[in-house]
Amino acid sequence: MPPRLRQCVVSALMLSLLLFLSSLWLPQGTIQKCEDSWRPCLSVYTPARQVTPAAVPEELRENNIIGECAGQQFQVSRLLLHLNSALGPASDVLLEPYLLCWEELIKFMEALGPLVGLFTHKVEEKITLIRQLSLEESAMQNATADDPQRVAPPPPHAYRSVRSMLEAELQRGVVSFDTQTPSGSRTLLRLHRSLLWLQLLLGKLGTEREERTMGELCRDAYLEVLAPHHPWLLQRAAELVFRAMPDRSVFLQLVCVRTQEEAEPVMRVVVATIREVHQRTQKELEIRNMLDLP
């Protein structure tokens, strides 16, 4: 077998192993996608579909640095819109715009190449699970509201925000600290860890010298955040993905800039907003001792 063909076969086998192992960290089941799609469909949040000038931070708006980038799926302006929308009152995080942030980040990862894009289907499953739990909650509330014998008003929607979801699932006993359960809290924790990985990666892409490759920066962020939660085989398989990362010029195209200097202010605002969302979520998980759910 020619060396190049042998390398392709080994890479394919390792990638299959990676996908199999990564599925072990997800709740298993037959949850159906919302309206046969993982697009937004919750009634508790109706996002703005157009990115208005007010949604773009003043620093970037004044210098005309950021806007809609023609000809591509990922839009950094749309990511910023959803990130800012996720920042709810009283330092809470609203769930639906949080999930919309992830949908935009999925487009970013898929644009980095087919190997990186294969990771995203697991993120889609997590998004779908939380949305399905929210839809079941809405159906239960509607049924209760239609009860002619009911006097008290229905309780607030449990899946409106990170705080309300964690608290409701704890009170209902659906969160296990010993075994894996298909709870929104456990699913959120996995998204939360991955969000920190992307925060670190985007931060490095905005500040690290251009000589460092995209794969090197991905590896650094992975080793810092996700590797401690993955077994040895999964870590080795992830190396294949890092080696397949495209040139950093692809990243510049994705954020619609021409140079590293132009990318820095854009990434500074994006990373700062992701950090705020992550810190708020971290606090809610930490005070409930949920940072190590199995």
C-alpha cells in the first residue's frame, strides 16, 4: 500500500474512533429534533434576524471594521448579536440566544475544514436536547394552564435561562452527581467547556504572532481546557484534526478582515463578550457544585 494511501486509511480509522469515543460523553436517546431541524424554535425567545447597527459594539462600528461578510455562512456580527442577547438581567444567561451563539460557532468550525466540522454534529445534538427539554416544558405548562381546576398561575419557564434551568432540574431530581443522565444541566456543562476552548482559541488567533499555525493554537487551547476531560485515545485522535487545520489566512477571511492587525480589535470584542457569558455560566454551575457532573 502506498505511504500516502496508508496515511489516509489510518487517519480515517482514527477519526472514526474519535467520533465513537466522543459519543460516550453525550446522553443517549431518541430525542427528535425541533421541527426536524436544530434551528431556533423556542417560544420563550424570539431573536432578531437582522444585525442592526446597535448590535455592533461602538468601537467597531465607528471604525467600520465589522459588518456582514458576503459569500459565507459564518458572520461575526451575528455572533456578537447573539452573545449580547444572551446577557440577561441579574448576571444570568438566556438559554436560547446562548444556543444561537453555538449555531454561529458551528458555522465557524465547519468553515475550518471537514475534519473540524465533524466535531460539530455532537454540538448540534446538545443544542437539540436542550431545546427539546424546553419544548416539553412548554407543553406541560400549556396543559396545566388549560386545567379548569387550576387557580394559581403556572410557574416560570424552567428553560428560559441557565439559572432557571439548573435550579429547576436540581429541584426535580433529574441531575445526578454519580451517573450520566440526559439532563440539560449536564449537557450545558459540555457546551460550557467547549465554549472556553473556543474563547481561548479566538483569543490566540487575535493576539498570537502570525508564525504560529492555526493547528498549534488549537492544540494549545485544547490541552488547556478539554484534554483533561478526555481519555488518551481521544487526545491522540484530536491531533489528527489539529494537523488538518487550514492556514491562518482562512481565519482572516472568516472574520472579514485582510490583516492580523485588523483582526485584533474584532477578536478583542468577541472574546470579551464570550468571556462574560462563560464567567456567568461558570458561576451558576459552581455555586451548585455542577462543574464535575459525570
